[in-house]
Amino acid sequence: MTRFAQSRRPDQGPFDGRIEKRLPTSVPIYLVSLEDSRTRERTLTENVSPQGVRVISKRSWRPGEESLITPLTGKFPQVGKVIYCLPEARDRFCLGMEFRDRVVKWASFPAPKARLPGLK
């Protein structure tokens, strides 16, 4: 048993929630499948955390599929793994992705001036 699990009271259930809070932040990015680099699309994040991101996509992604997430601000690209893909209105999908290599400091990204056309 881990030290965390040992320190919990017996009446508490298993941990169910995020360790780090997600922030509603809209960052313009390029999203590219590592399996097919022709799928590059320009899109936005919906919310971010140091360990992952939720983004909007024009196509459906499979859980486990990996992509390169590159902020338009010129910051370093990150490899993300799709955790979930949910259909949204107007043929859009919301992707929950986690970063496999390192944490991202989203506070260092400047706020976008405008939203991309066609995105809510």
C-alpha cells in the first residue's frame, strides 16, 4: 500500500479526481497525428493543466492515439496521448490528452487576441 493510501481514514473511498486543477485557457495550437502527419490542423485548447490539455478537433481520435501539440506562440511542441474523444456540435470533437514526457507551464503562454473562426 502507498503512503498516501495508508494515511487515509478507513471510511474514505479510493481517490477519485484530478491532482492538478484544470484552467479554462484558450491557446492556439497545431494538432498533428504522429501516425499520419497529413492530419495537421490549427485549433484551440479549452482547458489546460501541467499534465494535459483538452482541445477541440475536426476529426474523431482513438484513445491511445498520439499527437504533437505545438503552440502557435513558438513554444516547444509536446507529445500528447488521447485519453478520451467526445463528439460535440457542428462536427467537432473534444479531446482529453495527457502529456507523456514533461509538464507544461501554461502561465507562460500569452493570451490569444481572437478565437479561430468556426470554433465556439
